Amino acid sequence: MTSTNIPLTELNLDALFVEQSRRLGLVTLADVINSKIETLSKKKDFTYTWYADLLTLLKEQGLLSEFQQRQL
């Protein structure tokens, strides 16, 4: 599993994904893990395309299960 204190800017991610994440208030993996989809989905900059990319990122980082558990 990856450390969650890593800024998204330090990961090899698409710049548009990182910028959209920042506009949603997500700067680090910890911000992502601690976020709630219910809250994010109500924000202006949320899209389901971004969310699908987010889930892919979490899976690659070994954090998808933890994220899913925190959504309950």
C-alpha cells in the first residue's frame, strides 16, 4: 500500500486530473481517502469521468478497498 501523505502532483498523473482534483479540494492521497463521494458529487467540478480515473488511481496505489470502506 502507498503512503497517503503523497501530494497528487508527485504522482505520474495527467495534469488535468490533478487540477480537477485540486478544484475539488483534493491535494494528497489522504485527502482522497478521507473524502466522501456524496460530498464530492455535489461540487461544480465533479464529473463521473474524473471519478472513474480516481478509482483507477486508487486501485493502482492499493487504496481502493480502504476508500470503499470509508464510503460506508
